[in-house]
Amino acid sequence: MKDSLPRFLFLILTASFVILAGFSTNLCASEAIEAGHVAGEVAHLPPLWMVIPFAILLLMIATGPLFYHHFWEHHYPKVAVGLGSFVAVFYAFFMDHGTHALLHTLEEYISFIALIASLFIVSGGILINIGARGRPLVNGGLLFFGSILADVIGTTGASMLLIRPYMRINEGRLKPFHIVFFIILVSNIGGGLTPIGDPPLFLGFLKGVPFFWILKEVWHIWLITVIVLIGLFMIFDTMAGKGTVPEEFQKHAGKILEIKGSRSFAFLGIIIVSVFMDPAVISGFPSLQEMLHVPFGIREVIMFTVAFAAYKTADQEAMKGNEFNFEPIKEVAFLFIGIFATMIPALELIGAYAESHAAEFSVSRFYWLTGSLSGVLDNAPTYLNFLAGSMGKFGSDIGSVEAVRSFADGVQSPIASDVPSDVYLLAISVAAVFFGAMTYIGNAPNFMVKNIAEQADVEVPSFVEYVYKYSLPILLPVFAVIWYVFFNY
């Protein structure tokens, strides 16, 4: 297992190379364009057909495990990197802002993978055993606790800490819905109360949204949604029956809570603190990006260092008990490098559309567009694009911290109805976080939880089954009620 860390770091470097390859070829592209070797004009926006690689990747993620499992299992890294490389090279040769777009995406990807990889590795060294047998009340309480924990250590941290003990206490009675509701609540909606909870809210915080604004504004929506979903879960869980109790469970019977590898909590604390080590948060804090002209910062260096130290000093009994390996984070690293790269054109086209049509957008449209796109695109840049569009509707600039704070306080638009700006911000925030539960690619922990469950031989729904068995019949009606009650403007 110790030899796996260098291989994992190599995979991260390989994945990052997709975007760097496009950046490096941009120099050659500039000369080719100037010499007239590239036909057509350099466009500010990509052509519509450039969203095809993203559509192909999304389609293959949905159908691969179902219809061509062997091929997908062995070749998904090549598919993701290949499609990502196609978009990266196109941007390098044909887009006038290609260098900027590729470097910005690389920076986002490194920040993304640094956070989820460090949380994944550190939590792998913490073994939690719960003595209680899984039953509706116990499971409902654990999901509620996990939803709160997600706001303290993020959806990734909470998911990685709790998914294994959650599966252990339900061993012998685990059904697909157990994993799905865990993803919905702990990996997504639970993180909707603080900027730590989910990346879109953290980006909003960096832009100027007050730290406790989302907690103050969304707590009632969050609480009602979580209670309703846990109630639905407990109905399913009651119908699942008691199942069979495995012999292994008897070892921990009678012990309310047993934790091994508790020293890793210190590493977990360092990661959470490092999230805020950013010049946008702490005035005057040094930035490696500016000093060394690299696409990562002190925060990411700390996270990777902590992950390495935590792995080398981890409690081996805890790691063995968690059956720790790098396969879940490897899958996320490869698939999301493809997603990050191929979604560049889609996000730019969406951003341009939102900016040019902002005056026509109602609160309802911002809610549904942000939500539907957050389910299939990375919800963080989707959040920023629609936040920028909504602020444009009010004549504000997302680049101004004071303007964002004023927007969160609630101002009236000179061209809009009587709906104040904070309602738009709330609608975008709720939609970006909640709708991340609609698909496996809506949020990074979704895929990791799915992979961990599959490795434990737990039955989990395919991408398509997840959507038509749970997202459409369960989540969509709940989100529709939220819209009707709170955002029907």
C-alpha cells in the first residue's frame, strides 16, 4: 500500500498535463496564426460544436459501466484524457484567450484535487466503528449528523469519514437506496450552510459574500429539506427489513463508538484551516501564484504535504480496517480532468448567454438554470457564472468585494421587479449546492462514495438508474416545492 502514493501522485501529474499540454502549444499556435497557417478568425467564444467532447464524456460515464463495463473499467483514463486533450489543443491553437483559460482551469483543477485528495487520504487513516446496528432511527440520525458535519469539514471530508462505518452498521441489509441517500444528504445538500461545506459557497465567500450570510438565509430551507429527505429514507429503510447480522459486527456490539487513528484528526484540522490561507480571505497573505508564477498556491502545497505526512504516519490498523486504496481518488482524478477541460467551452457559452440575457432572467430562471447545469457541470464555476449574470442585472460587478457584499445585503434593480438582489443570490446558492445530488458527476464526493461502495461489493445504481430511480422521482419534486415556496418570482 505504501508504494501506491507515488503512483497516485504520478496520476495527478499526468492528469494536469492535459491542460499544460494545451498551454505549451499555445506559443506555437500564436506563430501559426500570425503566419496565416490557421484558417478562420480567432474567436472570443468557442463554436457551439465544441461542447460535443463534454457531451461524449458525459454519455460514456453514464453508459460505460452499464453496456461496455470491461472496456470502460480499463480505458476510462484514456477516454477522459483524450477528450480533455482535444479541447485543450483547440484552445491553444484557435482561441485568442486560450492560454488564460487553460491556466485558469489548471489552477482550479489543482485546488480541487488538492482538497479532495488530502481529505480522502487523511480520512482513510481514521477508523470509526459504531456499536449500534443499522436501523431506520440510527441511520436517520447518522445521516443528519453527517449533514451537519459536512458544513464543518466539507462534503468530501464528511463523506470519507462516515461512508465506511455507515456501510458496516448496515452490512447484511444494505440496499442501493442506502448509498444514494448518503450521497444526497452527506455528499451534497448537507454542505449547504457554510462556505466550508461546498465549493460554490466558498467561491462566493472569496468574492465577498459574508461567511455567515448563507447560514442565516438558508438554514430553514436546509433544515426542511434534510428532514423531508431523511423521512423518505426512513420509510425505505423500514421496508428493507432487519437483514442478517454478520459475525464481524459482534466484535463491536455494545460499544457505542470506537475510533482508531485519532491523531489523523489533527491533519484534518490543518487542511480545514489551510482552506482560508488565501490572499482573498486574509489580506496580505502571500501568494505563490504571484511570487513564482505557478498555477497553485500555499494552500495547495500545505494540503499535498499534509496528505503525504498523514499517509506515511497513518494508523495501519485503521487503514486496513477501512480497506484503504487509491482507486476512488484515481477515478475522480482522471474523470474530472476530462470534465474540467471539456466543460471550458460549455461554461464560456453559458456565461456569455447569462450575461447577455441577464435582464430577461427571473429568480425562477436563475434557480432552474443554475440547478440543472450544476447537476452535470462543475457547480462551482456554474455558480460564479450565474452570480455574475445576476449581478449584471442589478448593474453590479462581481469583481468588486463591496459590490458583492451589497448584493448579499439586498438592493433593488433599476431594470427588474421588486425582488431584491439577495433573493437571486439565495436561489443561485441553494440550486448550485442542492442540485449537485442529481447525478454522480454533480459533486466529486458522489463518485468516491460510489467507488468505495462498489469495492465493498455493495450494489449501487448505475448512472442512468440513479437519475431515473432517485433524482427524477424523489429529488426533482422536492426541489420543485422549494422553488414554488421560496423562489417563484
